[in-house]
Amino acid sequence: MHVSLVVSDLRRARTFYEGVLGFVPIKRPADLSFPGVWYFLGSQELHLIEARDTNVNPLQHVAIEITDVRAAKAVLQAHHIHCVAELKADAGGVHSVYCYDPDGNRLELCQPIGFGGMASRGDR
């Protein structure tokens, strides 16, 4: 399974996803007719696709599970990336910060609180 995001400048996007978020690129098929880069996100993948039309619904977002939301927020701030929202949950929820990548794709960086991870939630 994977999520694809459209970006207008692949080099700029890679600087953000690799340099700020620490993602490591993985091999993608060589016969694809469009530029892009792929990353593992646990058992899932994130595919960045370079294209001209990057219009995005402002509520659309990708949630990425992380281990330390406070550390992630500090890294974002160190790179002058504004956190547009922060949600703090009680045990059994998630603590999340939201930001935008350079193309306006909304990201939710979320840390599970009180359980072993997103896949272990009882509501799935």
C-alpha cells in the first residue's frame, strides 16, 4: 500500500522529506514516465510525483506515525517550518502536529499515546 503526493519541484520536496523529516529514498521502477521518489513509511510507502498541477484540498492530509512528537516539532521549528495545529490526546489517542510540505501538502505527524501503535487500535 502507498500514498502518492504531487509536488511541483522534486528537488525542493526531497530537501524537505529527506533533509528535514529524515526519510530515506527507496528504489522505484525505472520505466515510469514521470519524475518522482519513493520512501518506506513502516510497512507502507510514500510516493512523491512531480507534476505541474498541485491543487490540493486543504483538509486532505497524510498521517505519519512517529515516536516523539515533541522532537519532531523541534526539528520543524529549527527548519523554520510552521506547525499549523497541534492536537494533544489523552491515553489511547494520538498527540499530533500538523505542517505543510513545500507544495502545500498537509502532513500530520502523530505519536500514539497509551497503545502500541496505529495498527493496534481497537476501532479498526
